[in-house]
Amino acid sequence: MEETKSREKFSSGLAVFFATLGSAVGLGNIWKFPYLTGQYGGGAFLLVYFCCILFVGLPIMLGEFYIGRKARKNAVGALKQLKPGTSWKNIGIMGVGAAYMIMFFYSCVAGWVYFYLFKAISGDFIGITMETAKAQFGSVIMGPISPIIWQFIVMAVVASILAMGVKQGIEKITKTLMPLLFVLIIICDIRALTLPGAAEGVTFLFHVDFNQLTAAAILTALGLAFFKLSLGMGTMITYGSYFTEDNNMFGTAVKVALSDTLVSMLAGLAIFPTVFSFGMEPGAGPGLLFMTIPLVFSQMPFGSFLLVAFFFLTAIAATTAMLSLVEVPVAYWSEERGMPRKKAAVVNAVIIAVIGVLATLSVDKASMLGNITFFGMGFFDFFDYISSNILLPLGGLFIALMMGYAIKREEVVMELSNNGKLKIAKLVSVYFFLIRYVTPLLLIVVFLNSIGILKF
Ligand code: PHE
């Protein structure tokens, strides 16, 4: 109980927005969104992704905000408090598991970003060509020792920030650096869009060809929507628990989803024109970002300096997203299991770093670890697939069911309207229609489609 009283909060409405955006914007926008859009054929994938954000992501985000702010507890504690003695708390436990799974591979990619920052500072990309861009990426991820060291550095940074428990710090960092990242991506867009042959990249991104759409693409777009908006695993419950009382949570959810999608689109507009201009493959996979960005910057004045800035800001965005990921198990261990917060931060970071090494080493397909597969996937892809495509949407489905059927409508109305202060009667009706029928149905249909039970 005292815990509830002394619990930190974000300092204002603006801080709520930026902190939440700090969780949403990360490698998902800059690394994952472009490479998946490239792999799954562009426009049609994008369209499905937008629908997932609108009809699935937004309602679930609002549900998580509700649960978090109402209970003012970590994900598991919040579910226990709102539905005592029931199994709903297991959504939170599953979320803690999903957070680990994501971190195992996220910390690896964040390590590549830190490494690229270091290389950009050392001037390693001067005079880069398409061939050397590919070779550089290959040597960064194959290490084998250096990517592990960078992954450990990443986890040390995350653990130290979390151990200090600095909500205010996260707010300040995102408030100043997020807009800078935004501006830098726009500069990148301008250069990329004026490269010879850029138009082909734009066409690729926006041309909708439904023949490209497979069941796997639809499930991936859904998983990406969850991953992007940090949903289905309790991050937004935990963040909601730090929201101010007067925050308009409808407004926050819409603003966060829109801004996040905008950042992803801008990243896509920097990457695809470059891919086509240099004759690269849009479906090149996880290396897409790392191979194209140094090339765009090599084509502009002050390119070497701006490249450093780009990787610096991307490293920050990845770090704030990781803080929100690791916050889920840390808050769980410290609030539910009584482990001191500092210890929880360090123990979790060590677990993630150690198991994360499996993901990092599995990238080299010729190595011993690279040959171990589960359902045809190596460690890296397996961690990603299980978390993004299964655990997060499943967590989301349960949250939708809980919001739609297990919690009293009047209570939700009171909380979302800030005890009647906001006039949101119409919005609430739309909300309940979505969360009761549309969101769960879509989730179930996509699941059934992906395992082949339902074909369309
Ligand atoms: N949304 C983050 C990104 O796009 C990743 C993330 C997923 C963060 C789930 C928290 C929870 O990079």
C-alpha cells in the first residue's frame, strides 16, 4: 500500500507523451520496420500494418493505460489488484517472459548500433561504396567477440540507468533528443529522395499489390504493430502506472501511435530510395539499415559528422526503448518478489546479456551455434518470432478480452474520462465496440490464418 503512495509519476502531460514515445520509438522504427517492409513486398504489407495499428494496437494501448493507471502497479501487480484471485495476472507473467525474449535479440541489434556509432566516430565509413557497406556489416555481426562486447556494454548502460531509477532523466532525454532524431531522419529523407532512381523506392513503399500478401506477411505485420507500440507485454501497463491523473489517455494513445508511425514511415523513406538508387535488394533482411544509412550520408555535405549524430540518436532511441522493456521484469521482481530494485536491475541485465549471446552468435550460420535451429529458425530469429508474432499478440488478445468482458464498463468510463472531467461518451462507445468485437476477432482470424486453419 505505501508503495502506491510513494510511487513516482511522470511530471506532466508532455512528459507522459514523451516518455511513452521513448518506449515506442526504437529499433522497431529504424531497423525492423524497414527491413520487414522490404522482405514482405512493400505497400500491401504497409496497408495491413496500418490496419493493425488502428483496429488492434490503439484499443489495446488504451486498455493497458487504463489497467496501469487505475492500479498504479507493475504489470503483474496491476492485474492482480484489478482482478484479485483470478488467472488474469498470468498475462503479466507472460509479459515478463516476452520482455526477456525480446531483450535477447534487441540487445544484440542495439550492440550493432553502438558499434556503428563507434565506427562512425573513427571515420570507418569514409569513402564507402555499396560493396564495402555490405562487407562492413558482415564483419561487424560476425565478430565473433566484438559484437558480444558491445552487447555487454549495452546491457551495462541499461542496468546502470535502471538501477538509478530515473524517470525524470528518461523524460528529459527523450524530450530533447527525440525531436533531434526526427529532424535528422528528415534530412536523410531529403537526400535519399533526390538520389538518382529514388522514385523506384517510393513506388516500392506505396504500391499495393495484394498478390504479395501471404499469411506469414499478415502475422508479421500484426506482430510488428505490437512490437512497435510496445504492446501485449505490460510495458504500457507499467508506464500507465506512472501517468498523471489528469492525462487524457485517449489523446496520448492517438498521439503516440501517430508519431511512432510517422517516424517509421520517414525511416522507410530514407532507406528504400537509397536501396533502389544503389541497386541493393529491398529484401536484404536485418542488415538493411546498416548497409544503407552510411551510403546516404556519404552523399551529403558534413556527412561524416551527421552519420555520427544519426547513430548516436538511434543508440539513444534504442536505449530508451530497452529501459521500458527491462522495466517490466525489474518492476516485477522488485515489487512482487521483494528484490531490491538495484539488485533486480543488475540480475536481469546479466541474465539478458548471457542468454543474449546465443542470439548474437547464431547470426553466423557457419558457426556451431548458427546451426542449432528450432522450427527452422536460429536463436536470433526464434526469439524474435516467439515474442513478436506469438507472445505479444496473445497478450494483446487477453488484454482485449479482459477490458471488453471482465471489467465493468462504468469503471473504464470513469477512469478514461478522468472521473467525468472529459466528455468522451461517443469515443467510449466506439472503444467498447472495437475492444469487445473487432480487436479480438481480428487477432483470432490472423492466428487461425497463420496456422492454416482459416484461408483467405
Ligand atoms: N517499441 C520498441 C521499438 O520499436 C520495442 C519495444 C517492444 C519496447 C516492446 C517495449 C516493449 O523499438
